[in-house]
Amino acid sequence: MTQLTGGAPAAAHPVRLTLRDGSLVELRQLTAASRDRLRAGFGALSPRSRYLRFMSPVHELSERDLRYLAEVDQRDHLAWGAVDPSLPGQPGLGVARCVRLRNEPTVAEPALAVVDSHHRRGLGTALLEVLARSAYDRGITTWRAYVLAENVAMLSLLRRFEPALILDGGGVVRAEIDVARVLGRRPAA
């Protein structure tokens, strides 16, 4: 089980996290200064992980992609990243983000990517939990995630939060997730 230390994250305050295997990571809100870590982290994803995350073969991130992924307002586009504080340069290990839908201000589309070396250690769950705290504090009550049906690991992770799952066509599953469930709370009636 992962264990957060430091309580609920405040804006821009890092959170130390102990993974299931005992290794330490630090979770931080992404900023424009995160671009190089995002680029390096993307390079640490296998082609299969990139495909599952972006739902198509993506070989590199353009400058436009990096701007979009790093320059977030932490209000309508929230993003948290994980780094290894024990290594030089504190390399990026994963990112969780959500983007509020314009026409449905209480709904956001989440996304998650964890470098292959850190799969199945609890990092994805921890990133989603810290992101959920930020989202909930900003009035986002529902996540609408789109996941390839073949992405068994992600669907398994999302099932922990008791989502409504809908086959959306084209091999994509739509998951409607009550953010309160991610936080371990009972959803509002």
C-alpha cells in the first residue's frame, strides 16, 4: 500500500510518498519548468505504454505538445508529476492530469502515465489520489476517462473507484468516475 506523508497537498507543495516496494518518490504540481522532465519521462515510456496512453503510436512530443502538457493553470487543467528525489536531476516517473470540460464545469477528463520501470508499485494510484484532491477542491466532481479496451492495467486501476463503464466504440471504454470515490469518500446522493 502506498502511504502519503504530509497530508492533503496545498498548491505547489510537494508530497513525499513511499511506494509499495519501500522506494520514495515526490509528487509535485507541474509547471512550465517541468518541460524537460516531461520530455525525458516520455522517452522512458515503452512504445506500448505510449500507445496505451495516447491511443495511437506517438514517437515524440512536439514543442506544442510540451507547452500544452507543462503550462497548466492548476484550475481548469491540473497536473501532478512524480520524481525520484534520490537520483541526480530528480527524473520524472509519472504524471496525472485532468482537464475540465468547458460545457460541464464539474467534469474533467483525466489522464495518467507512469514510466515502465515504476509500473505496479502503486505510483499510478497515488498520482490519481493527489490529483483527485486538487480536482475536488476546485469543484470537479466527476472524471470522464477514455481508455482503450485493451489497456487492462488501467481499467483494473479505475475499477477500484467503482466507475460506470460504457463501451464507447472503436475499442474505447468510457469510465465515469465519482472523484469522491477516488478520495475514499461516499459519493453525494
